[in-house]
Amino acid sequence: MHSISYLIRAKEIQDFAAQFYEPGRHDKCYKQVWLKHVFPKYGFNYNTFLRYMRVDTSCLEELLVEQE
């Protein structure tokens, strides 16, 4: 299981992708979302971005409630 901070970061990145990604458009593909929005803020490479996209963040809300 990942740490809470890792899950929060993964959720933020997944939200960026959901907001800016459009299938079928090369100017809004995952690589462009990473290049224009994620890389300037977080500074990690494209493979790391794809790894964050695969993280299951569904348990994040439970963990945050537990922690309080």
C-alpha cells in the first residue's frame, strides 16, 4: 500500500489528466498533458506520470477520514 501523500499526489495528477486529456486529439494526448501541465508543477518524467495514472486512489477518502 502507498503512503497517503503518494495517493494524494496521484489523485491530483489523475485529475489534471481528466481535465485536459481528450482522446483522438494529438494536442491533448497524455504526453501533452504531462508536458504542459504536470511537468512544470511536479518536475518528473513521463514514465513516472504514467505510473501515477495507474495508481488506484479509491481508498484515499477512507484513509483521510481514518487519520482524523
